Amino acid sequence: MKCAVLGAGLLCGVAAFAGPARAQLTNPPPSRPLSAYGAFELRPAELDAAEAREKGKAQVAGQVQQQLDALVAPIVAGWNQKPPLEGAPRLVISPRIDIIKKVSGTARVWSGAWAGDSYITMHVRFVEQPGDTVVAEPRFHQRASAVSGAWTFGGQDKDMLRRIAQLIADYLQANYDAAVGGPTGEPK
């Protein structure tokens, strides 16, 4: 009896040290290539309501929007300049910031690594119109470690916002001719 209890406890202990489940490294592809659409609409990034209530997060969301305007908007604008496919539906692209923490440069100077990591998680909803059919909803994640943020006096914290916009831009470009998915930005 003691052996059975001890053995079960040992197995539970081994299972506990197996670690958490691995993060998803790849976003699934859209249900069809993005080139199948005749027109595209890129909406401004929304900030999750709970995040929007926290001080300073709306300003950081504005910085994310600047990066999306610089890296994603030109791709969509280029697609809209192509001759439209007759009878093809329109695709609405809606980015949303789910979670964000960006340590300010001032906090990095005064607190360094003690200010913690910066991180952002976003999802982008691709909806076919008419019909409100969700074609894809990839999620993207970026992090700037506390130490790298401290060593760069906040440079890595700021660059994290550019990197997440670049992940979204890369997903758009990769899925234009063929639906292939793309990286989430989660570390391996």
C-alpha cells in the first residue's frame, strides 16, 4: 500500500516538473488566400477595454498604431490599387491589442531591469464582407526582457512595438498568394 501511494506521488511529481504546455509558434492560415478578395479595409487598432482603463496604455496603443500605419497600411493600400476581382468580396482587417505593458524610457533609466519586462499580445481579425465570415484570427506576441530593456535604456521596449507590427505585415504578405499561416512571435 505504501509503495502504491509513494509511486503515485512520484509520478505526480514527475508530471509537475514536465513544465507548461508549449506556446503556439505558428498561426493557422486563413481559409483562403488574401488575393481572393477584391478590396481591403484596414481598421485602426482597438485596445481591449480593461487595458484602456489603465493609465498610459492608450498612449502606447497610439504608438502601436503608428507602427501599423508605417508597416501594414502600405501593404493594404498597394493591394487596393490593383484592379479589383469582379464579384470578389471585401476583406476587413481589424487589429486588436489584447494585453500591453511597455516600460517607459524614464522608468528604464531610473529602475532599469527592476521595472520588469515589456510585452504585447494582439490578434487580428480578418472578416469577409458581405457575410461577416471570419476568415482568420491570428494572434501575435512580442516581449522585451527587463535586462535588454535596461541595457538599451528602453530601446528594446520601443522596438517591441515595431516588431509586432512587422509580424502582422509579414503574415499579410505571406498569405496573399497562398494561405500558409505564419509565426506568432512566441519564443521557441
